[in-house]
Amino acid sequence: MEQPRGRQGAQRRAPAAMSELAREELSALAAIYCEPGACEVLAASETHGISFRIQISVKEVLDTDVLLKLLFHLPVNYPSTVPDISVNSDQLTRAQCMDVREKLLEQAKKHLSEPMVHDLILWVQQHLKDVIKQSATVCNEKTTLSRGTEDGIWMVLLHLDHMRAKAKYVKTVEKWASNLRLTGRLMFMGKIILILLQGDRSSIKEYLILQKTSKVDVDSSGKKCKEKMMRVLCETELQSQHKRFQTFEVKEYSAPEGLQKEFETAGLTTLFSEFVPPLLK
């Protein structure tokens, strides 16, 4: 991929100019990955940067095709700062996706101060087999160390279809979060209902059990019922760039911009870009 001219000059520009550099790179990527759905812009802002998804097919260990969805968030000071990266694939486990993400972030640090997304995509196309093999090799070690991982701070994003008995439902969620020492947000925006929780993974698991097995709402006839339409959009370990919520709060937003700002303030721009826009359609 042709590199934008004047790289040294670009390094001395203000952060707002860096956003323009990111746009130039995205334009080049869109020309390379021009198949329908191969390159999709999810969010763009002068203050928070650009988020986009690249979808590629890569050969795996057994020469089967793996469809990789790579989500990149380029902050305004990119490429002086590495992009945030999310990796998803229906053919890989969550642990394998996390391993691929870690390797891509390692590679990104080698390309600081220069456009790097295309290089990262080429790298994963060439090395996915090796990453998966290595992931399988250390699988037993990870299992042995899993208890230590459980002790870390985790985050889960949940989507609820509706709340008929809203006041009672909200009080129940607040009580569960308090009892389990979970922090985060219960967010309402139009018909969209999201629950973002942070805390010990064991507590998050216990919350999910409560959410699925307790009679927290009422059906159309007013009879108490269990939550059957909750979806877990994302469950992952809290990263260094993510802000830790100190309390659990209930918030309502009149427009998507307010909801997006809540995520961006918490360093969760990528999480918002990947999971929330499809709910707005």
C-alpha cells in the first residue's frame, strides 16, 4: 500500500491533522478491500477518531477458510498511538481471538508513527496458522492459570429487548449490582436497553445466572416472568485503556450521541462501534 507523503511532517502536525492521515489510510484500505462488506466505517469524529471493520478470509491450520472480522479504532493522535483492535470470528474460540488481538497489538508497536493497518492485516493473513498453533500449545498452561484470570476485572455488555415493569426491574438490577459489588451503567436510549457491568468475573457470572433465572419482569398479561430475551453482546477482561466505573448508575439518553459519549468517556469507543450501531437500525 502506498504510504501518504511527508511522513516526517505528519508527525509534527496537531492531533486534528492526524485524523486526516487516518482518513487517507482508510480511503486506501477501502480501495483494496472493495468487496461488499469487506470494509465498513462504523464511526468517525474529529475528537475521537475513526472506527471501521475489515472482513477478510484467511487460511487456518487445516487449510480451511476462517472469516476474520477486524475492528480498528484509530484515535486522533494515530499513528503516534497504536490503534485499538478487536478480533472476532465464528470459526475461532474467544481465547484464540484474544491471542490474535494480542499479537496484532505487539506488531502495531513496531509501526508507531507510520500508517500500519494494512501491514497488520497482511501480518495476520501470513501468521494466523502460527498464532492458532501456539494458542493450542499453551492451552493447558492457560487452563492451569485460569483461576488467576478469574480474579481480574471483567466487563460484560448486555442487551435487553424490553422492560414492562420498568421501575421494579431497575430496582432489581441495582440491588443485584450492589450485592455483587459490580459497577457500570444501565442505559436507556429510546427502545434500546443496555447493561454494562464491571467487576470480578465470578460476580458477573452470578449476575448472569440471576438475570436469566429470576422473575424480574411481567408478561403481556401482567404475570411475573423470567428474562428470556437478554443477549450477551460482549464479555471480556478489562484492558488498560478502559476506564473503571466507580459506581453503578441508571442513565437515560435522548439521542445516540449521548449514549456514544458515555462509551467514549470510558475508553470503550471500540465496544460501542462494534455492538451498538446495529441496534440503532
